[in-house]
Amino acid sequence: MTPVGGATEFADMRAAWDALENERKVEFEPLIATHDYFHSRMLTGFKVDSVPDDWCQRQPPVQQVLVRTHPATGRKSLYLASHISHIGQMNKEDSLRLLDELMQFATRPEFTYRHRWRTNDVVIWDNRCTMHRGRPFNESDRRAMRRATVQDSAPTVAADPALA
């Protein structure tokens, strides 16, 4: 636990979807976003050209729907992340403008929760309908965390024969 900072913020993409105007929902449903791990890393100053080629090949960009339907509940949500480099049906400038607008909307206070970590905390979330981010902390403070990730069955575009 760090004495200052280090919180994790979560945004409920289901609640954000529910709060959108119906016209916007219709506009967003057919959109396909390109999720690129290295795009989000570059936003933080990471130099991709220093990454070995085989590492980049193991983590290629992936096509994901912008509006996801949860397989267990049938509930729709936005599927946003800082990994999105662009939306395939839009030019880069319009794509980035829309992504910024959606990120601003989806991270409004009424859709978010900030967890301030304490010793022995356990937090579980579903990445299919939750966006999260770690907040800055003094890296000289000791911090030990464990993370377990369960992988989904397939990227959303590959999982839906109508989209492939």
C-alpha cells in the first residue's frame, strides 16, 4: 500500500451505454475499433522501436466491436480502452475526436468508482464491461500486487460470424 496515490479507477461501460441518447447508440453499434497494445504504451512515452519484433508479433492489433453485448447477461456496453488506435470506418482525425468524446463521457463521476487500496484488498471486475486505470504513485514506495486475468474466448469481431 502506498501512503499517497496508487488508486485504481473503474468506469462502468454498461451505465455509460444506458445513458447515451438512442440516436448515438444507433450510430455507434456498427463501429469496429482497432485495439493496439503498443498504441496505449506509446501514449505514455514508451518507445515501441525498442521492443523486439517477436514481442510485437505476439501482440498484434485486434479488431473489437465498439458496442459489446455481454454473453451471459445480454446487456450492451461500450467497449472502450486506451488501446484503441482508431475506428476502422472513420478517418483518423474523426476517429480520435469520437474516442476522446466517448472516453470523457464514459468516465463521468456517475459512471466511476475509485478504489483506494488497503492491505489485503481484493477487487474483481469484468473487463468486458468495465474500463480501468491505475493512478500515479511514488514508485519508491513499496507496493505488492497480484493480478490474475481470464482470457475471453475470442476478439469480439472474430467471435461474431456476422462481423467476420
